Amino acid sequence: MNRRPARLVDFVAAEPVRLSAFLRLPLIGLIVLLVSLWEVEHWLPLAYALILGTYSVAALVWVVVVLRGPVPPWAGWASTGIDVLTVVALCVVSGGATVALLPVFFLLPISVAFQDRPSLTAAVGIATAVGYLGVWIVYSKRDDTVELPSVVYTHFGLLLWLAAAMTALCYFLTRAAARVATLLDMRRTLVSESMRADERHSRELAEQLHDGPLQDLLAARLELDEFRERHSDPALDAAYQAVQDTATRLRSAVTALHPQVLTEVGLTAALRELVRDYERRGNFAVEADLEEVGRPRSQSLLYRAARELLANAYKHARASTVRVRLTGAGDTITLSVADDGTGFDPAILNHCVAAGHIGLASLAVRIDAMGGSMKLTSAIGGGTRASVTTPAGAE
């Protein structure tokens, strides 16, 4: 029951522009409430109502836009610019009534505009405080009915304090983000080194198994075959079949550790061989659309991802069709594996990791360390789709 709210909070907090979109709505409601309670008389009431109404509708539409998915980097600056322009327009059409509502108008630009720009946050905050005091002075000089009460200086001080507090918070958040980025770079480096060590170990182990036990089994199979030609014995046939099956399984293990076809002819040919292997098993139909992508630096990782995803579909999905696609576009390569099987709740992946089933989790970490990404979507009864994207740099 708590997963959905938690996921919503994580989604909203993932980008500052989403958070500001939600914070904007209650502020607009507060402005409307204060205007109605104080019975403020604006200089141009129709223009004020039109601007505030348009701003409210735009804010609601913007919430829908940010909920639909990622927004470009300039969107945060654009929304903040609209906030500032709207505030200025409301102040202009309010005339003398601006002195009563200005603190509320300027809370949003200060609070949520420049989370990762401390200097700009400070500049906007100070300009807001000075502007608030300036408006009071101007209207008190122009309108004899408007006086300059002492509380205005208190408001001015509070606005300066708010600017200082937001600037300090922004500074510390920026420093924390820089430290996190540094730790992520260290993590990627460590995982990359671990991947290279794992590749070397897998290659050495594959060579030892191939040159030792596998060759011994093949030699024993040959001798048994020659002996069977001279002697007909069901026990010999059974022994021969056992040796044959063991050699096949050992060869499969050697290929899984270090696929020779990957080294010799590249990723696309290796994936074709992997697809044919699963087609021969007959558990499901495999539809493959494999574009020739050469020998990218991430080919070993992409091959492991395809093998892991196909194995999961074979063992758990109970699918009738699996679609495998490999494409190259620009500086990225994308591998996608989709099935029409039973699906699962992606939230259980954390529990699987805790229980020691780390196949997909390990893949995600390695792909991230390579500078790529893995997206997994699934629903119970709705199949599973995995998409892996990595840089296309050649070896």
C-alpha cells in the first residue's frame, strides 16, 4: 500500500522542475485567498483577474506536462521566467494594492527557482527585498492615503533573511550534489575495474576448462566410440551418451564464460548464435532483429545482458514469443528483449537482491558503470520488456 506514494514522491523529487510545479499551485491559491479576504482594490481589476486566471490554468497544465515524463533542461528556467513576469505583471495592474500582497507574490521565485545556482538565488532574493521596500516608498510618496508603516522594515528584514536562508540551503545542496557526483565517478571506476578483472578471470577459466577437462572428455568420447564399433554393449552406449551430454554441458559453460564467437566475429553474430540456441530449446518462439554494430567496447556486457534476459524468459516467464532487437543510433547501441509472458512486479527486485538473486541488479550496476542505462518495465500478466543502452565506442 505504501509503494505507490513512495514512488510518486521519488518521481516528483527526481527533478527540481517537478517539485516547483507542485509548489506553485498552493501559492496561487494563497494569493487568491488573500485577495478575497482583504478585499483588495486593484488598479486594473479585470486585467488582474485575467492574468491570475491564465497563470492558474498554465500552472495546472504544467503539472500535467512534468508528470508525463522528463522535460528539457531549459524548462526550469522558462517556468521560473514566467513566474517572475507574472509577478511583475500582477504588481503593475494592482497599483497601490501591491504593497499589501508583494511578500506573497515573491515567495515562489525565491524558494524554488535556482536550486543549483547559489549566486543567482542570492541576487533574486536581495532584489526582491529591495523591490518590496521600494514599492512601499514609491506608493507612499505618490498616494497620500498610503502610509509607510514601521512593519514594512520588518518585512524587508524577513525577506533578506529568506534570501540568505535559501542561498545557504542552495549552497549546501550544490556541495552535496558535487560530492555525490564524485562518489558516483569513483563507483563507476571501481565497477569498471571489477568488470575487467572478471573478464580476465572468465577468459582464463574458460581456457583452462577448454584445454583441460573438455579436451579429456572429447578424447574419452572418441575412444568410447571406437570401442563401441568393436563391441556392442548397451552399457557402453549409456556411458557414451553420458560423456556426450557432459561434454555438451561443459562446452556450454565454457561458451558462457567467454563466448569465442564474440571474440572472433563480434556482437551481432554472437547474439544470432545465442538466439538459435534458444530456438532449438523449443520453449518459445524467438523473433530477432539484429543490426550489425561491429565490435563495440560494451559488446561483452550486452551479450551478458541478452543471455541473462533470455534465461529469465526461458526459466520464469512462460512466454510464447520473445522479441530480441539490437540497433545502433549515433553514439549509442540499444538492446531490447521483450516477452509476452506472465510478467512480475518490478518492486520485488530489491527483495531478490536481498535473497542473493543478483543477476539483473548486477547487470544494472555494470551497465551504469559503462555509462549506459537499463530500463525494465513489467506488469503481472502483461509481459516484460528490458531495454539496455550503452556507448557505441569501439574496442
